[in-house]
Amino acid sequence: MTHAPKRGLQRRQVLTFAPIAFGLLATGKAKADDPRLDQLWRCGASECPGYVYDPRQGEWTQDIPANTAFHDLPADFWCPECGAGKIEFFRVGDGVQWRTGLRD
């Protein structure tokens, strides 16, 4: 007697992949609703031509994916225009400008 191969996921496979899939879906929704994604950050170094980090776009030169808030960037993030560190950036918009070294 031959057994036909089982189709679909086995219970063990579902239990393995379900938490991963749920985590990805939950994280994506939380990021889309994150108000920090609407904050633009400008490099304030004197030699910089005016680079602006947009969290909704990310930064491809450093493999930063879209929808990455400024505060979630790695500590060694640098301006792709002038090479200044993360501490040189300030938040722009709503008439408020905060330097990262003074207030986050």
C-alpha cells in the first residue's frame, strides 16, 4: 500500500512559522502608525550641503530600510553627503529644531 504525499503544512511547521509571520505583521503595522516616521532630520554640520534624512525613505547607502525612525538608526550612522555623525543632526518641522545632542 502506497501513501500519497501529504499536501500543505504539517502542524509542526505551522507552529514553527506562525509566531514569525505574526511578528512580522505586527511590527509592520506598528511602524506604519509610528509618528516618528513623520519627523525629518537635517544634517547641521557646517560643511554639509543640507542632507535631510527621511525615515519613510530610509538610506540606501547604509542599507537603512524605509520606515526606520531616526532614533532607531545605528549609533554609527553618518551623513552620506559630508560624513558627519548622528550627533550633528537636528529635527526639522513644526517650527521646532532639536539637536540630537541636546534633546531626543
